[in-house]
Amino acid sequence: MKFTVADLLDQVPDEGNLEIAKFEKILRLTNRAEKHSLGLAVQGLSRLGILALDSDGGISKGAADDLVEARLRCSSKGFCFAIRDDGGDDIYIRDHQLNHAWNGDRVLVRLTREGGRRRSPEGGVQCILERATTSLLASVEQQDERVIAVPLDDRLLASIELTQEDATHAEKPIGMAVAEVVLDRYPIAQFPARGHVARSLPLDGGSCADRELMLTKANLHQRPAPPRASFKAPSAKKREDLSDEPALIISGWAADGAPALPAVHVIPHDGGTRLWIHAPAVAERLSPGNSYDQWLLNQSESLCLGGHWMPLLSPALAKACCFSVGEVQDAVSLRLDMGPDGEWRNWEFCLSRIRPVAEVNAGALHALESRKPKSRAVPVALKSIKDQIGQLETLIFCATKLQEAERREGRIELDLKRAQADDLGDLNSVSPDGDGQSWSTPLNPSCPNSILSVLIRNADRVWEEHSRQLGLPAILLDAPAPDDAALNDVAKAAVALDVPLELDEDGAPSPSELAMALASSDSSHVLNLQLKQALPESFYRVSANRKESSSAKSGEASGESVADQSPNQGAGNSEDDGSDKHHLNPFAPWCCPTLHQADLMNQQVLCSLLNDGKDRPTVRQKNKVKLGEKGVEASVSWPLFTASQEQKIIDMIRERTVQRLNVRRRQVEELKRDLLAMAKARSAEPMLNQHQTGVISGVQSYGFFVEIAPSMVEGLVHVSSLNDDWYEYRSRQNRLVGRRSRRVYQLGDTVEVKVLKVDVLRNQIDLEVVPATTPVADDPMPVAVSEE
């Protein structure tokens, strides 16, 4: 079909109905077959109660309220869970209840059994909303008279039937090549999935071939060309001229096609600092709702492939928005005033015009950090920007104070070693927006992106507070609170390694307290890896105040301002109510519209506020308010937008749109992990049959993982290879202990291993321990029964 069930449900209004002819027009269905598919889909969904079809042919939402929207997550062992979008308990799906749904598919689930204290709720898939897999990597096999494709992803527990024309791919030597298989038909009833081989991909074709393999695995290898479009010129009417201020371009990427990033300017101000962050003006150049806007939504993310980028924006738009030294360009800016300890004092958003005076790269920052404090000599790397050395020092001071303030508020810092492997390029650098993680890395004054990430993170948090106070919709980047049991496991592992950490009766310490305690440990890296795994991944969600943008402004009737209606305090000066000690305030990203579609959509709301927002109740009133200023909500008692303007904003930031952004964000994150893992595995190939020294980075009942520097590649020593004794797993201490010899393999221990096997495609590296030549000290602890 040309559309998915999710696309169809996207267009169903919350109230009232829509004629099927309008559905055909919205979904751009032209021929009879496509329209017939729509009719079949509507009939099927109406039988399930998801849609209602009236006698006049109108389509509305059905009465079924017992269906839960979720995404399937399956394991190689065959266990499948439906991960709910509403944050509820995961639902266990038995094999016979999957109804041909695959890992990653978005589905509607009906509960069949409620969960208990130690049992997950169970359910069955009623409808597949959207397929996650349209093509896959597989090995081609000849089985009697059948040619089948066996997916390399062992979470897809199905085989795909191929045509006899694809039999030639089964003749290729195992381990030399894999095939990209395109799905022509998904399984239905007793009929299996059917597909065809699109191309053969070599496993030893070098770094470019490896990138193509990982792009294909993530279903990101086919990016359609952008449609032809003309872009608007940003409005000059309400722009503030900041071209005389010496803004700096902070350049932390070196690869071709790297997206443009914000420029910054900072000065000492009133005992603290005044920071300007200038984001590229992308949103003002677009026409929401046209074909180019839809193309951007389908792309959603820029892709970093190490040595080069697949950008989000088309070349023409990227060139128009990019900042260049000495050129006057339009920007969307935030002025943030801070006190001496990094606390927010005041802010203002505005449309601006800037002229950057210099570009600062890693070489300049490294030279500045290495420079002696009282030296008059200017290093060669700083001579081209010698007039901006004072501003650079103020910028580093400002970033330092902001990060200290974040640490006081409870933000988690994890100091993780970065891999040193070939062809990583920009993949190995800190992301300027921190990749939207719920944790951050320590500030590195010689890394441009490390400095920029602190500034961008705070600017995004300012927009979250400002949009919430004005009742404007926003796309928030958030993360659920970590599970106390997972934090307790990390805390117990730290205590076993003699980290001075006290566990009280109230449960686990907060993640920030735990991270601070781990920072001083000799085993901080492996413990931080454990803590990272315990922290939930962040995700996009729609702000709760999305429908209040005009109606919430009826302050004349209620006498209550939007700030009074909001249950939360500002992120910059937050006061924790104690309801959740592990949860941090979300932020609304807007500074990197060249990187993420979510930033671009938030910037569109911001620009709508500054361009179209009503700054006075009537045109007869002379006194205006600045809608970008902190505290303006106390003065606004009228609707900010007309009804049509407000509806456009609400239609742009919808739940299903945000779900699509989350799907693409997960794909991109998985691609990054796969590219890093393959680069690490490639670095392990020359180690085959060699002895290497590594550190135990994880312990399980089936063995332990060893991380080998400098590539930080991780391999498994399976417990079956420890044939000198019978080893018991002690989960509380993260260790394996030999019954007879009392030999201990514990988290953080240094061990010598031999590399036995390297599978670069699955990132599986098998190791075995090199026998020790020195006697092993006795373990004073008594032998205990395995806690597995």
C-alpha cells in the first residue's frame, strides 16, 4: 500500500468525521487500486472498533478504548514485549498472539491478562500500525527446491521466501557477502513473507562498504532527493541588528558536509556574564505543509557516517543558513544573563542579524589551554583570532559555571573513555547537543563541541520554560526516572569495589550522587558504563500545555496568569517538589535545526511567536510587550495568535508526528552504535590469536566482558572456556568465583586474554583467559550458591 495504518489514523479527527474522498486526497491516492486498498483498510479497522464508518461514508474514531498503542521489542530468544507509548507496564506477547508482527513494528495491543507484582501483563496484537522493516540484511540459502533469506538480525524470527532468480546469491562463500532483501509481501495467514534480493554487499570491502552495510541494516540507505522548492527570505521587519557584536563560530567537526551550528558571543555583565546564542534561521525560510516540509519530516535527522555526513537540509537551504566569517546573516537568538555561579537572571529571544568575526576550532582551544597564564607570546594557532582571546576565556568560564550549576541541580556526569579507532571521524567527537542524553560528559575546555553542548543545553532549557509559561506547544526531549533496582545494582557493584558509598533504607542514591561517588574511584570507567546502562534512553514528547496557547490566555475571566496555572517551576531556578528525586526537567531543543527536525519544529513555534505573536491586546494600544522576554506572561492577558495561526501550530506538533520523530531518532542512534561497534570490531581483527590486556567491564552468569584499549573493543569470555574450575556467579559483587581455587573475576579487574574469533557484522568477539603464571590469593569469602 501507498500508506500505512498509522498514516490513516493520523488523519482521523478527534471529534467529528471526515469523508473518504478527503482521505484519498490527503493520502494522495490516485488510481483505483490504491483507493480500493483504503476501503479495505477502513473496513478492517471498523470491524476492530478502531474506526467508525457512518451511512454517509464519513470516517470517525471508533469506540474501542481497550487498545494500547505500543512498539514491539523482541529478543533473539523469542521473547516479545510491547513497549507502551504512555509509559505503562510493558506487555508480554506470546508467539501465537503476535499475528505476524515483527520486532520494531508499531502495533495496537489488546490486554488479555492483567499484570501482578511479579508478572507482566499479557496481550495480543490486534493491528499492525506501521512496519519497521522494509528491507533487511540476510544470508541466502538453498533448501531443497526453495530459496530463502535468513535475516542476520536474530530478533526477526522469520525467514523470507525468494524467487529462483536469487539462487545465485546462495552460491557465494559464507562470510564473504550478505544480501539486501526487499520485502515484497509481509506474512499473512498461512502465507510466509516474500521478497527479492536487491543487491549483494561485501563483508571485506573497506570502510565505505562497512558504512553501506550499517546504513542498510538501519534502513537508512535510501534517502530520496529533496523536491524542488523555493525558500522564503527571513523577515527584516522585527530583526535586531547585532552585526557589530563579535560573534564566534565554534567549529568542532571536520568531516565533509557537517551541518552548521550556532554562533556565540559572551561578555562580562553585572558581576556575571551575558551570553548570546545565535542559531541558523532555518524555520523562517520554510513554508509549512508543502512537499519540501514533508520531505524534511521524512528525513528527520542528519546522519554522521564518520568521514562524511548525510545532512538533513538540502544543499541550497544549508548554504543559505550557514554562518560564514565576515558575512552578515540572519539568525534566531537568545540573550541569557547569568550570575557569578551560573544561575539564570534574565533572558530574551529575538530575531537578529549577526556578522561572525572568527572561527574557533580544536587547535585554537588546545593552544589556549596550553598557554601559560602570564605569557605575552601568542601561539601560532591563536594569531588569527588574537583579538578574541579574552572572549574565549570568558566563554570557557561561562560554560564552566553553567555546568557547575547543572551539577548542583542534579544533572548526571559520566566520564567515559572514547574509542581510538580508524575511520571514526566525527562519530568519535562529543555531539554539540549532547545527543539529547539524560546525562552529560565533563567539560573539556579544549573541545569546541564540549563547550557548545553546555551552552546549547541551557538554551534549550530556557525555551522549555519560556514556552511553558506562555502556554505554547513544544517538542520536549525527556527521559523517565531510572529504576531504583537498577541503581541499587550499580551501587552494590561500587561498594564491592571499595567506593565510599552509603546505602540507606530509603533505597538507591540519586543518579547524580552515584555518579559523583564513582568519579573518584580507580574503576570509574567500568562503573560509569554500568550506570549508563541503568539510565533510560531519552525520547521526544509533546508538552502538556500544547492546547492552551490561546485558551489559557483568558486571564480577564479567571484573573489567573499562565505562570500561576503551571504546576512546575522553571528549569533554570527549579525547586524540586520531592515527588521524584531521580527525575530532571526536560528541555525543548531549538538551537540545532540543521541537525534535527524536532529542533526545526520548535524553532518554527519560536519564530511564529516573534513574527506573528500579538504584543498588545489591540492595535489602538500603544504600549507593546516583548514576547521573547522573561516574565512576559504576567503582562499578557490576550490570545497570542489568531485561531488559524494557532491551529497551524497545533497541527504541526502532533502526537503521531512526534512518534515518527522518535522512530527515526532510534534508527539513527542504532546506526551510530553499529558504526562504532563495527569500527571497534575491525580494530580487533589484527588481534586475532594474539594476547591482549584488558579490563573486565561486565560480569554475567554466562561469563564476563573484557574491554581492550585503545579502541575500547569489548569481547566475551564465556564461562565454558574457564575449564580450570567450576565458577559461580555472585551478582551482588559482580564477580565469578571458582569453587575450588577461589579464583575471582570481578568487575574492574585487569586480565590478559587471547582473541579467538571476530564477527564484525554481529559485533561478537570471543576471548579466552590466558592462564596466570602467579599463584592466586585465597578468597576469604565462603562459597555461596549461585544467585542467578
